[in-house]
Amino acid sequence: MSRNADDLAALIRARAGDAPVRLGLILGSGLGHLADAVKGVAIPYADLEGFPHAGVSGHNPNLVVGTLEGQRVAVFGGRAHYYESGRADAMRLPLEVLVALGADTMIATNAAGSLRPDMATGELMLLSDHINFSGLNPLIGEPSDARFVPMTQAYDPALRAALKAAAKAEDVALHDGVYAWYSGPSFETPAEIRAIRTLGADAVGMSTVPEVILARFLGLKVAALSTITNMAAGLGTEAISHEHTKAMAPLGAAKLERVLRQYLQKME
Ligand code: HPA
């Protein structure tokens, strides 16, 4: 754990209170409004030295620490993507801070393109696994042997079961699937989509995988959820764009919020 993470955690506690955080939630494109639902203190990333400048429109660059459905949470209203800086480890410090605040769980959310005809825009997918299609890794350069992180059960089975139960209780359809990380920022070509479909991907996006690797490195339990904002390149008729992603994300976001609230209510 870097010294910086402990210092930042102390700063955050001074503003948001000492009670330990249980869970961290990372919000994807167009999903930022969930941060507003938290009763707590919003700290701009700009006040947290070393935090990314969340420069992607549709992201809300605050860390909100407070209570949601009775649980103490830290909500990251923006994430850093590899394509912004060329650094795959840009979320390392925020996740170290999350651990320093006491959390043992990270739930990441993202907007993604669907590779499956039965998974439409506005629907939700719970990641069962991922494919790192970028070849990049946030732990390149990490000197300790801890860098050899097992990824066999990266997405925690018990946490996934609890999220599925929450979706069921809310009557929200939750697909299970494999997410492929594509570096971005350009979208994929239809040929690339056919290639990753053949490799076993169900959805594609430009985030989440580096955070999942870092979170496992830091010993956090992990789950991740995608809101489908479009059919991936070559599979649908709509034009794929960031504007479209932001416009479609709210369709899934409302369901995602219900699932997460239900999960938090039942959290042991
Ligand atoms: N590809 C990559 N990232 C995305 C997509 C997509 O089709 N949709 C939303 N984020």
C-alpha cells in the first residue's frame, strides 16, 4: 500500500467520517447519477492528489463516501481508462485508497456493446469472466511476487450469486457473460467483433478489466455489471458512438440501481 493511499484515506476520513467503508462502487459511462443517491460527502477527484482527472464526458469525477441502503460505501463517480493516458494502472491509487478505507469488495459497472442477439440494448450483464483482448496489464512493472495474481475465479462466486438473487427479487433480467476488454478509444471493427465472438466474448467495452486485475491484486472481492448500450460493430443497425452510449446508458442504469440497492439491503 502506498503512503499516498494512507494519507488520502486520512483526508477522506476527516471529511466523510471514520466509519469503515464496506464496499466500493465504480460507475461507468452514463451511470454517474447513482452517486447522487448516496447520503454522504462528495470529494472532487481534483482534491485527491494522484487521482485521475476523469476527463471522459458522461463521468462525474467525485468520490462520494456515505450510506446507501444502510451500507457504508465509497462511490467512484468516474474512472480512468487506459485510452486517456496510456496507463493501464491509472486506477491503482483509487483502489488502494478503497482498501485503506476498510473495504473488502469492489463492484464495477460499465457500458458495453453486446455480441449476443438475445442481449439487447438496455439489458444488464453480470460478468462471469473476462478476456483481456488488449494484451495490456496494470501490474506490468509491479516488482513484488504478488503481481502473479490468480484470475481463475476473479469474479467472486458468492458475490455473483447474491447479485443474481437481488436481480431476481427485483424482477430484473440479468444475463451472465464474458466481457472482452478492448483498449479504445476507437470502437471495434466488425471483423474484431467477429474475432472476439469466436473467442467466447458476450460483450465488449473499454474499461473494467484493469480495475478487476488491480482489485484482485489488492485482495478485494470483485463483481462487475455491464449495461448494454448497443449491439457491437457489425451486429446492429444503430450507429455506434459515445453520444449513443451516453444516451442509452440510462435505460439500464435504472435497473442497475434497483439491483444494487436490493443487494445492499440484503448484504450481511
Ligand atoms: N464497444 C466498446 N465499448 C463500448 C461499446 C462498444 O460497442 N458500447 C459501450 N461501450
